[in-house]
Amino acid sequence: MSYRIPMGPYHPGLEEPYKLDMICEGETVQDAELNIGFNFRGIEHLAETRNYYQVIALMERVCGICSFIHTLTLCQAMEKLAGLEAPPRAKYIRVVMAELERLHSHVLWAGIAAKLMGFKTMFMTCFALREKVMDVLQAISGNRVNYSMNRVGGVNRDVEDPLALLPLIDELEREMTRTVIPIFTTSSTAASRCAGIGVLTPEKARSCAVVGPMARASGINQDLRRDAPYAAYEEMKFDVHVQPAGDVKARLLVRALEIMESCKILRQALTSMPPGEVSVGGDKFAFVTGTATSRVEAPRGEVMYSVSWKEGSRNPARVHVRTPTYANMPAVRWMVRGARLADTPLIQASIDPCYSCTDR
Amino acid sequence: MTDLETIREKLGTSEPWVESRGTHWLNPGAAGVRQVAAVMNEAHARFVTITAYQLPGAEGFRLEYHWDLEGRLLGLPFTIAGNAIDSIFDLSEAADWIEREIHEEYSLEFTGRECAPLLLRKGDESGVNLREIAAAKPAPAAQAQKEVAQ
């Protein structure tokens, strides 16, 4: 006899409100339905009522983890409409901030995944590491969550002594290499809880058009930093890690390896940051009529902004945001099919979902 | 690597691809959205999103369909006079949520599918034009100014 188990919108296994309705036979999930929209905020519509300064502050609040990424994507689109290009130093600072945000997101996710595995000491280790990343973000921007770094035409703050940040990156990389990565890759707890569960095959990953680490953990070799470089990524040397298995362990490995790549990129950006100004264009901007798009590889995958403007207006005519969780979440239905009920909190967490982004 | 020209030829459109502000645009001409989705599947392009615009007055809607082809963002716009367009959900399951969202935000019908609610709705009503309902109310800031003036 089949029965229905609702998980969410309020559940200890979920950090944010959404609902996974699972149809089970015994302990096995046969199918699932997903419901989102519990906190839908209408930010896209609100953006049309904000001027070109206010809209940046508004879009920074789409996501609490990727706040920099959202303003970066928006500002890149607005720069195309204003005919501006950020100066080289600003592009490097954007890379530094984007990679620090990736570190923050991946380490935070590793902690939450460890907690869901029942590995609470690892949760504490990851959150201690996350604090170190946030210290660096605070040292650069003065803020821990909404950094207010991006502006149309560049960034608001300079990194006065980039080389002073290198010891912090070294320390972070050392901790990751000594503690987090070996435990996640070799411990029997992690292996028994992650290997072979929540499998998303490459075919299904393509069909669902998933993005980011989730796609790369299902054997799809895509990364906008390499495929459609923005900011200063064209000048950075890094590898894109792909794992073919498509299970929770593969997602764990991809993110762990990406942490190391982020450290590599940060070191390059900090040591070769060009001198010069950090913004162009002054304080007043004139946007042409039309639409501009911008895409950025956020920690969870591709973020896309489509921004439309009417010449002479201070407000955008339309801002459309496609966030990575919005692309990745529907695939959870296929990942939990055939899984044990007890594994479903970890499976849904393995996509690193963000409902703040989804319910934008 | 799939050539953009091959896609254009398969769609039978005479207008060229135009690269503008981050997107390669193609006017699909007489090709319908389902034909475009089928050609994109053949090219192994990844569906990205649909951006909906409500045109002024009773002009209808403009829907911009986006796919990614090996790092290039492709855009194909469709203007519809009424309030319905063919669904591509059966050809591209990744279009599921965005079709449902547009249905709930703009009261636009995607023919050939049932749009299960995503919860973006007014009370119990699903498929109403939320944008028009919101536009009828003054923005909170404007309302506050009005109240201060009074």
C-alpha cells in the first residue's frame, strides 16, 4: 500500500520553506511532487519601481549567500545598456569577491551536508572555516552578508593591499587539504551516507537542464567562467572538475575540488591585480532603450539576468532573474525516486538549494 | 560544435543571427515555438529560461526563449497577440516551472499542458494576471508619500 509523506514547508530537514510530497511504498520513495512559492516576494516586479541605484540594493537581497553574484550579474547587464566597461582592477576585484563567495557557499554547504549525515563534528569544522572566509569578505567590503561592492561601471571599494589577503587564503586551503577533503573523500561515514544515493544520470541532467556543480557531478562539462568568461576570468588558469557518477558523493567531490580551484583563482587574482581606478562613468548614467542579458557562474550554477530599459528612464522596464536553484530543483523529483525515505533530506540538500533565490 | 547557421537553416528563417548585448538573437519568422524547441534539442542546446513581457495596451505579450549552446546564449523572441502560446514542456521538461510561473504571473495559457499551481497566486485564484493586480495598487513608497501629503 502506498502512502504520502509530506516534507515541508516546515521540517527539521529543510532550512527554508518548500514542500516535497513523497509517495512511498514501505521505506522506498516511488515518486515526489515539489511545491515552491511559500515566500514569493515579487522582486522582479518591485525592481521596476526602483531607480538605477536602488535596484542594485534590491537585487542584492535576492540571495543571502550569493548577494555579490546577483549584483554582479545585474551590473554587467546594466553596463551593456549604459555602454560602459568596468576597468581592469574592478574586474579583478569582482573575481576575488565571486570566488570568496563560492568558498563561503561551498563550505557552508559542506557543513550542512555533514550535519545531515549525522557528522556533527564536521559541521562545526566547516562552520569555523566559513567564519574565516567571512572574515576575508568583511576585510574587503566591511560587510558580512550584503557587501555593497558592485556599482554600474565597476566596484565601490578597492582592495588596498591584495597581497595581505594571501595568508588567509593559504590557511583556508591548508585546512581544506588537511581536514575537510580527506574526511569527505575517505571516511566510511561519508561514503556510506553519500555513495550511490540520489543519482541523477547524465541524460536526465541534460533533459532537466541542471546547472553548476550539480551538472558537473552528473558528467556534464559546463562552467560559464570558462565557456563564456566575464570579469577577469579569461586571464585565470583553473580546471573544471567533472564527476560522472551523479550521486551525492559526486556532488560532494565536485564542490570540494572547486574549493581548491577557488583558492587557485584567488591567489592568481590577488597577486596579479592591475593598478588603476575601480570604477568609471561617474554617478549619473544614461541607458539606451533595449534589453541586455548577463550570465555568471554562481556557487550553485548559472545565474541569468535579462534587463530591459527605456531611454530617459531612471527605472528598469523589466528585470528577469533565472536563478540556479530554479533550474536544479525540479530534478530532485528524479533523484529521490527509488531512494530510502531516510536519505531524502540529504538528497535534497545535495543540490545546495536556495529558496530565497527561487522565491525571488 | 553546432553551427548557428545550421539552426537558422533548419528553422527556415532568412534573417541572420544578430549578436547584441550578450545574446545571439534570431527572429524565428514563421517557425513556431515547438519547432524551435525541437531544433534546439537536435543541436543539444540547453534550455535556460523564458522572459515574458506584457506589451502596452492590448498588444499582447512578447516571450523571449533562451537556450545555451556551448557557452553562447541564444534568444528567440515570439510576440503573441492573444493570451496563449504552445507549450514546449513535452519537448523540454526544463521549461516546466517557468511556463507555470508565467501562467500564474500573466494569466498566459500554454496550450497542450495542464499548469499545476506553483503557489504564485492571489489567495486561492491561480492563473490571474498578478502584474495587472499589482499595477492597479500604488507602490508602497508612493502610497506613503500620498498619506504624508494628506
